[in-house]
Amino acid sequence: MSGQFGLYVRHTLKEGAADAFDRLVAVAAKGIRNEPGTLVYVSHAVEGQPNVRVFYELYRDREAFDEHERQEHTRHFLTEREALVVSIEVDWLTPVTGKTW
């Protein structure tokens, strides 16, 4: 796990924006699948909170995250999500122990 870098991102969505947000994520995910340094990128719905989406992201290292941020599909997602969210909270993570793929 040495060097790995992660994020926990909580998106609180505008009322009625969940479907559009999920479609936007699905488009971005197609490009993200081809990023060799992106180890995990998963969007989660939260039980009982239909206007919340939580992402868990794990990268090989900080450089892989920086490369992810430079990608056109990521930049498009970051720009377009602004119209769909009320707030975004980000926790920067350093893996300590566990299992990765």
C-alpha cells in the first residue's frame, strides 16, 4: 500500500439531479477505466439519502491522481457536476492497511 493515495468524496445533489449526476458519472467512468494508475473509482448511492453520492477513489500514487485530474473526461465531469450539486466534501486518504486488487 506504500505510496497509494485515496479520496472519499461526498456529493450532496440538488433535488431531482440524481439521475443526471449518475449519467454524468457513467460517462466519466468509461474514460477512467483506461487510466492505469486509477486502482478503484466507485460511486455509491447512500441508503435513505437519495440526493447523496459518495465516491471512493484509490490511486497508485499522487502522480496517478494528478494524471487523472488532467484527463478530458475528468475535467468534463468536474465542470458539469457544478450544475447538479449543492455541496461537495472531500477527505484525502492515506491507506494504512487492508486489501487492494
